[in-house]
Amino acid sequence: MRISVVLHTAGIFLRYFALTFALPVVVSLLYHEWRDAQAFAVSGVLAGAVGQLMMRARSAAAEDLTRVEGLAIVSGTWLLLAVAAALPFLASGLGVIDALFESMSGLTTTGATVIRDFSQHGHGIFFWRALTQWFGGMGVIALFVAILPRFGIAGRQLFFAEAPGPTDQPLTPRIRKTARALWLVYAGLTSAEIAALLATGMPVFDSVCHALATLAAGGFSPHPLSIGGYANPAAEWVITFFMFAAGANFALHYRTLRGETRAFLRDEEFRAYLAIVLVATVLLTACLLPSAPRTVEAVRTAAFQVLSILTTTGFASVDFQLWNDQAKMVLLTLMFIGGCAGSASGGPKVVRQVLIARYTLLELRRTLHPRGVLPVKLGGRVVPDEVMRAVLVFFLFYLLVFAVCTLVVSAFGADMMTAITASIACLGNIGPGFNAVGPMASFADLHPVSRITLTLAMWIGRLEVVTVLALVRPEVWRLVRRG
Amino acid sequence: MHIVVVGGGEIGYELTRELSVDHIVTVVDSNAEVGRRFESLDVAFIAGSGTSPDVLARAGVHGNDLLIACTGLDEVNMVACALATRLGSRRAICFVSREDFHGDGSNAQAVRSHFGIERIIWPEAQLADEMVRIIRSPGAIDAEEFAEGRIRLLEYRLDAGSPLTSAPLAALRLPRSALVVAVKRDNAIQIPRGDTRLTVNDKVFVMGTPEAMAAIAPMVHAHAASRTSQSVTIIGGGDVGFRLAQRLDDSDMEVRVIERDLRRGEILAASLRRALVIHGDGTDLELLESEGIGHSDVLVSVIDNDERNLFASLLGRQLGARRIITRVGRSANLRLFDRVGIDVALSARGAAVKSLVHDIRGGHAHLLAVLDEGQATIVELTVPAGFTPQALMDLKVPPRAIVGAIVRGQEALVPRGSDQVRPQDRLLVFVAADSVHRVRDFFGPT
């Protein structure tokens, strides 16, 4: 592994990421928050300078990347951007650990927050939280691959290392065109949601922040009570719809827009996703009905919360910490599923769960027919053994990281429900959990070690576990020494 | 007529033998050894590649009437056809063994016209389709469909206790739209009359509308299986077995395919939706027992080897499979399979060759089906435009032939003697083999 190549490439990404700091500067200026504007400007310049410095490691971009270099660039870039994005939070009064937690939570579209008192922070900070989620949702690297001309072959590798879910066919033969198409759909849907939220009477600033956080499946809200704080049923439906869209594969949105009208229904993962949403909503409605004043309200709340958790967005239209255990169990189950591959959502992804379920059922059938030829199929096509193995390995690692994380959080003083849900909420990039980390609570009360662990969990979860864990292998570090 | 046959394999030989009686035939095969087999026939043999313009020119495709390409390679056949039409052959017929070039899709048609192919014949598919028809008709040993499925023909073997043996035909009260067109007794075909009485072990041919045929099934077997969902075991996942499994996959039948080659098994399992593919040898008794093959309603053995096919079929019979359908490679083995108790024995090449030979002979008649190893056929006659309408009983149909159905536009009916025959009607005629030439020229030669 050539350290200089990794530094150089990550430096390019950091330098361009620094440009995005201009947006919150504008917002802060609009709201006459001079100190915040200053903080964003300084942070941006600092990030840009560091990026420029890192690019010095090499005179030109590498023509080709080894696999290890690709993984290191992607993992390292995400860590680096999180540090850069944490600078404004530091300036706004958060401690180092909290600032890092908040910015990682933003970039990985988790939406877990350590901010206790929302009134202490200006508009710029809330906009920055939503914006980092929006960039993280579709993938920062995908964005740069889409708009920067300099990544040829290497861009392809980076794109796939970052893409959420077992990747299927790229939409177009050229990876740049694919990345650009996906980002266009993403931006289009975001604009549509802003317009829809404005129509429901939500203020402009809040509409923009919520739209950015919805499409990214992020979940940061400028309101301390999240969506519940607006008491606006129409907005809840709008956000429910766009969360559903954000949890679906963006490639399908693209193909539908291109005139392939049946793209959604023909996709097996989407059908499974739809079925999960419907079944979970019915179950949750049944749990909520006894205490709901009206059926419509129960359905609305259930649908909103099901999609919020399943797509790993993490908005709350009510404080579901107050719900009974049956209702919470429905949500906890959804936390282990996640949205569709190729969407902005986190979690293990619907397609992986579908494949694992099929694999298990086929093993049952194999006990009856020991000589049967029983391939796992998806969409009428056979899933190759190596893909199936990767899916199983992913899920095992996922559970392993989840278990370790839970152990750490509970060892540092959290109760069992808090430890479990905080871990899965961060690893799955969901956001809120139950008890001490419920939707209206803050992660700030957890022990510092727990917060560091959860920050790492978000990072590992966003990059789909294996991308990061592969770098821990000793042979990678032997490669580093050789240069 | 001058005909060039490219490919001297099993199909090429059968075709040449049939066609060389009336026509001038030249056979082309790249293997000179093959030529020996043709020495007994009055044909010319040229050793050389069918895709070489020189060889085809020597065979005389310039201005000849027909080229039939039937080597074992689809691509060779297509190139031979394309070359022949370019060199001046009037017509070209191509045999294929894969799905790619077959079918009615616009792509397939484009391929056909590009290569100058008049007709594509896929014997394995024809065989698989016939097997599907038989499997879907419980109890039948042969099944055919005509006029887009509006008329069906089924062949049954009568067992003891069949209600059909209880009285002479006239007294049986068969459905109005069904007709017993022929009886095969002691290996001889005869057209029954009202006073004919059917007996056990007779094979009967019944023609009629689908509804009438459904009503007649329980009259054939006293204990006819009324279950619609059947379990089908297919031994051998080759071309025929694969297509068969594909056709049955969408029905409610429970389908199992036993394939010896794991790679092939994986290909099958990849494209079949519900059918279970089992990797193993169809002649492995232990496997057949552990998979409960004996409980199958139908066992289809379509291995590309007569001996192993026969062995697998007999094992299936011993284990208790209710109906055995077997593919026969060499036509000479057909009689043997029938004798040892295989319910239905079918040959892919036989049927394809017979229908092609008939079509080449032409006439008003169009051969629709070959029955019982060629002992009988279903021929379609089109009534000429200038024909004066008259009742069917006044039409002097040749002996050993019977009009089983009349197709008039979108309508198909099973006629009685008093029904009118009009110009442009299409008559579906059941004919014993020795009478075919008389029926063919019934409305005058072309």
C-alpha cells in the first residue's frame, strides 16, 4: 500500500469538501449570526489547507489503485471528513468527543445527537447538521466521482467500496454517469420534498433542513421535539412518503424516471421492502390503537415511525419512548433490517435479509433432498456462491460489532435496553434508541468511552463493516511498511 | 425435385431414405465415413463441409429446389441455408437444437429472413411439447391439438372395466362433440361403425372439442384420476427434459428433474422457478427410492440413450410410478418399448422427419400429426373454392379415412353425416397410412 497515494487522494476529497463550508456561512450571514459565520469560514479554510497539504504527498493522482488502497482511501476519507465537519461544532461550544460524535452522526446519516439544549445553537449549526447528512446520504465519494473529472478507473473502485448494500449492475457503463444520475435523482427528490413541506405550512428553514435529512435517511431535526414539535399531520405524511422513497433503491427511481414504469414492482427487494412496511405498520397500528384517540392518528403515527426506523432515518413524530413494550419490540425488530441496497439508508439492508432467509429455507429443503441442486435466487437469477458468502459474512460481522459495542456501552454504566438500542441505532445509522437514548433524549449522558465507541460504530456501519474491518488485518500493515 | 441434404446423421439418413424414392437427392457431410451408409440408397454423396460454397456448388444448389440442413450444429445449419439461398437455392429448411433461433418473436423472424430460411424445425421441442400434451391428459397415451386447441385428439388404451367396452358404440351415449375415429386392435387400424363393440386392450382414438374430451375421460377409465395436480418426475435434463420442465414449471404440477451432470443441473436449477432439480443418476435405484419416485403420477425418461432410458423407465415402473413416458432414439426400438410395458414411447426425429416429408410432397393436404409410429396420420384438407356444398355423408371419403372435425373460420365442429361441407372449410381427416395418397389427392392434384 502506497501511503502517499492514500494521503493524496484523501487530500483531494478533503479540499473539495472544504468548499461546502461556504453554504452554512451564507445561512449564518442570512440570520445575522456573525460568530457562527466566522467559525464556518475558518473551519473551511483550515480543512482546505490541510487537504492541500496532504496532496503534496504526491505530485499527481495515481493511475490505478490496489484493492487495499481503495479501502484505505474510503475509510480514511470518511474519518477525515468527520473530523473536518466537527470543527464548527467545537467552535459552537461542544467538547471534542461530542463534536466528533455529532459530525460522524451527521455524515453517516445516523441522526443521533449529543446536543441537549437546542436554543444554544444558531441556524448555521442546524443547517450544517442537515447538510452533512445530505452529503453523507448518497456518499461523499460518489458525489466527487460524479463531478470531478480526475477519477477514471480508480473512481469505479472507490464508488463500489462506498456504495451501500451488495451492489448490482451500474445503471450506465460509465461509473461517472451512474454516480451523476443517482445524485440528480437525489437532488430532485430533495427539491420536491422542500416544495411539499412548504405547502404544508412548515417554515422555509425547517423545510430545507428536514428535506435534506429525510432524503439522506439522516434524521437530524432543528426542532428539539423532532417532527412531533410541529403538530402538523400533513407534514408528517409528506415526510413519511419521502422517507419511503429514500429507503428504496435510487437506481429504481432513476429507471422509473427514464420511463421504465414497472421497475419498482419488478424488483424483488422493493417488493419485500413494501411488504415489511405494510406488515409492520399494521402491527404497530394494532399496538397503538388502544391508547390512540382516533384510528387515523394511530395509522399515521405507526406508518411514520415504521418508516423512520426501517429506513434508518430516525425522526420522531411522537415520543415513542413512552410506548408499551409490544410497540417498541416492533421498532427494535425493524432496526435489524434497514432499507434497500442502493438507497440512502443504513442497516443490514432488506436484500441481505431476503437472501439470508432464502438461504436458510433452502437448507431446510436440502435436508429433505440431500442431492437437490438448490441455488439461492433473486429476481429469477442465481446468486453466485461468493456473493452469498459475502452476505453471510457481512451479517456475522455486523452482529459481532453490535455485540462488542453493546458490551462496551453497558460496561460503562448504561442499562441493558439503552446499551442494545444505542449500539444498533449507531451501527445501523438509525439515530434514536430507547430509554436513555430515546427520541427526545440525548446521547450526551453516556460515558465518554461509550460515545467514542458509538462514533466508531457509526463509521463502521456506514462503510458496511467489511470495508473497515478488512484494514485491521495484519497483512495490510505489513504492506504499509513495505510501501 | 432436386433436394440437397446437408448432414448425414440420423435425421439426414431418415429424410434421404424417404425422399429419395420420388426425388433426386444429394447428401453433403464432412465425414466421408458417413457416405457408406448411403451407398444402399440411390443418392449422390459429397464429402465436404456444408458451409463451403464450393462444396454446395458441387452439390448443385444453383437453381435446385430445396436444401435441408440437419447437421448437429445449429450455426453450421444456418450458414448452410444462408449460402444456399444466396447461391440460388429456391427454398431452405433448417434444423436446430436450441431455443435461440426458434419461436415466433420478431427477433427469430428477423434471423430467419436474414439467413433465407423458410422454416426452422426443432425436433426436441416438438417432442417435449407432445409430452406436455400427453401429461396434461390423464390416462391418455397420445394427445394432439388442432385448430389452435379447439379440437383435441386423444389415444387411450382400454383396460378391464372401462365403461366404453360395455356396449356397441351407437349405444354408448358419447358427448355430442366427440367422435371415436379409429380403433387399433391386434396392431391393425380400423374405422369403427355404430355397431362396433370395443374390447379390453383396444387402443381408441377420440376426437372432439376440449369440453367433450373432458367429459369423455371418466368414460374411458372407470377409476380415472380426477386430480388435476400431478407429480411429474423427469429423468434426464437434456434439451427435451429441460424444455419439458420449463413448460410444466408454470402449471400447478409438482416437477422433479434428475440430472447426472452437476453443471447441467445448475443451469436447469437457475432457470426453473419451482421445479426441484436433483443431481444424480436416473438409473440409481437407491436415489429413485429415497426421492420417492414411485409416488409420481408420471415418470418421463428422456435420457439420450435408449438402453439407459429403458432401464430407468422399468425401474420407475417397478417402484410404482403410474404412467411411464419414454423417449426413443432409434425408431426401430419403438415396438420393443411398447412390448415391455412402457405406456408411451416417442421418437423425436421420427415425427419431425415424417411431417417434413409429407409437406414436401405437397397437395391440398397438410399433415398435422403422425400417430402410432406412422400407422395413421391426421391430415388437413382445404375444400377448394369452386366446390359445391354438400352433406358430409354424400362426400365419398376414401376407405380407411374419416372426417373428424370441420374447421370453418373461428369455429370448429365435430360433424355428423348430415352436416354440410362448404368451400374453404378445412377438414381434419384421420387416415390410415395405406390410404394417405388417396386422401391427399381427394380434391384433385395440385
